[in-house]
Amino acid sequence: MPKITKIIARQILDSRATPTIETKVTLDNGIEGIDSVPSGASTGKDEALELRDNNPAVYMGKSVLNAVNNVNNIIAPRLIGADVENQQEIDKLLIDLDGTPNKGKLGANSILSVSMSTVRAAATTNNLPLYKYIRDIAERMVIKLSPLSVPIPLFNVINGGKHGAGNLNIQEFMIIPASNKTYHEALQIGVEIYHKLKETLIFRNAVASVGDEGGFAPNLSTNIDALEAIAEAIRNSNYRLGVDVFLGLDLAASVFLKNGRYQLIDRAQAYSPDEFIEYLTILQDEYKMLLFEDPFGEEEWDTWVKFTSKLGDKVFVVGDDLLVTNPKKLDQAIKTHACNSILVKLNQIGTFTQTLEVVKNALAAGFKNIVSHRSGETTDTFVSDLAVGLSADYVKFGAPARGERVVKYNRLLEIEEELSQKS
């Protein structure tokens, strides 16, 4: 039984030049596990707490030195000598050591960095790929999974909202390759349409700058303009909208929900909830929409239920800010039929095994399972292995651009090759 002998955390930078935490776990056989934690821009109010120092004189208050200290001086002494293969006990100790409902004492970033690194160290010491070790843990937790496979990617090709230039309300405009494609075929589709979209935006004199997640942040006047640009790019490619590729939106609607109404730049008058449902229904039909993520405010449960009842047999209605990878929120969504898919983000709940418990409950309810990055990412690839290990239906890693996104897509290529060799 390999034992933990050392845990050391340090502050590094993420893709938005914001500090985050990286932790290295060392075992008595010399093996190490190193992982870092991402950060979100659009966050649900019930996410586990990301601990920041809030000292305006250091990284404008965004430094994580207290989180680093919590790992090095509070968590590490309690885990030295622990069996690295007993992940559920490790995570329970981390949760108990914090003792708060939202990990507000030690910080979810501190706790998760240790949780992920112990999983990676244990995988290495067992001479297993990380995704295979994750699968082994999931099976021990009696999670019913389909055979190992590489998920289809959701490509965020235009960044709006908090990820873009501020002119588009909708946060993410996605292209979704058909599910009958292999992963490498889906990646090729995403890349080729991404480049066609750049050509389209340049032709339209819309600035083709890049947003937080690698998608373009163009100078467009309306959200419909963004959909039209993507549809045009697809027409100029070798693929067919509604056959080879579909569209999806992450609306992050809480951001533009004001006084119970949804305000888009597309029209002067804000939409009532019922009007907004009708608006999204029209978009679904006209633009071959396959997915709507956070289409309504995170407290607007009745509107979610009404929308899912209307369109849930045609599209994936995805809860992100609504569910925040939280078992209680998920249970409410299952009971009320508020959505039919969950976005899985490790740092929303804060430990590896808690994430797996949420996935277990979602799958048992028939939900689609989408494993996601965050907008503030690092070059860590843990999330790629997590998606394969859990047989996720889709992954959401942003555009096929920027190193912190591409490294995750390339890791999936590597895994796809490994799985094909074993079959």
C-alpha cells in the first residue's frame, strides 16, 4: 500500500493571468502526482468557495497564498502516511477537515488540488492510465457506466457574455458534431469550421479577436448575427448543418435576467419568461439547436420545468449554474424534471469522489453527462481523463485553440489511440 510522504502546493497562473493553485503529492515509492485547479468567470451562487486572499496589493486581490498555506500547513500534516489508494477516505478527511457546507474554511481550490493529485499519484503507482484508474474507482462506487469511449466535443467558437468582448449577451455559441462521428472525426469538424468561421468574420469586417475560451469575440451587433456567421461558416465547409453538425448555446441567462425579464441586445423590449421560451423554441427550429445550457436564471425553476417539458425530447437542457455539480440541486432537478443534462465541473463541488457521486445520481436519472473545463484554465489534462473514465456523453473544453484548451483535446486524441489499440 503506497503511502503519502509529502504534499506541497504553490501558486501558479491560469489562462487569464489569474493566480491559481498547483499541488504535488509524493509517495513513499517516489511517484508523484501533480495537478492544478481551474477557475470560472460565470459561476453559480451555490458553487463551493474558491478561496482568494482579497489583498488588493497582491494580484489585485486574486492571489491564492492562503489556499497554498492551507494545503502545506493544514492538509498535508493530516495526510502524511495515508494510503493513496483509499480515495474516498482521503476526500472524506478533506471534507471533515474543512467542516463547512461550501468548503469555505480551507477553500475548494485547496481541497480539490489535493484530491486530484492523489488520484493521479495512485494511478501512476498502479501503472494505469489516469482514465482507467478513474474507471476503477467509479466501478468500486457502483456507478453504472457504458464502455470506455472518447466523448464528442462541444466547441465554443464564439465567446460572448463574460467570456467575450461584452457586446453579445449569450456566453457561448457552440458547434456540436453529430454523435455518429469518432472523436478524431469530430475534432476535425470542429477545427475546420473554426477556421471557416474566422474567414467569415474577416469577410464581414467583424474583428476576429479571441475570447477567454479560444472562441472568437467578434464585433457583431446582435446574438442572431453570431448564429448567422456560424451557419454561413458551416455552409462554406464540407459539412451540413443538422446532419454532420448542430448548434448549441450556453446562455448563462442569470447574467441578463433583470427584474424577472430577459434582456438581449437583439430587441429593445425584454422578454418575459414565456416569451423567452418561445424565442428559444424558434431558435431551436431555425438553427438546428441540439443544446441549451443555462437558458434561464438559476432560481427560475418553474421556467426551467416548463421549457424542458416543451423541448426536452428534442434538445439537451443542461444545468450548469442551476446544478453546480451539487447533489441537492441535482436531486431537485430530477424530482421536478427541470432539465435533462448536467454539466460536470470538479471545482464546483470540490473533491473527486463527490463529483463521482453526482455523476452516479445523474446517470441513474437518465441525464446526459457533460464533463467541462472552466474559462480560467491551466494546461492540466485531468478533466480529459475524467471524461473518458466516466464515459461522458460530451466534453466541453472551449474552442480548438489556445494551449490550455488544445492540450485537453490532444490528450483525448492520445486516449483514443490507446483504446483503439486495445480493441
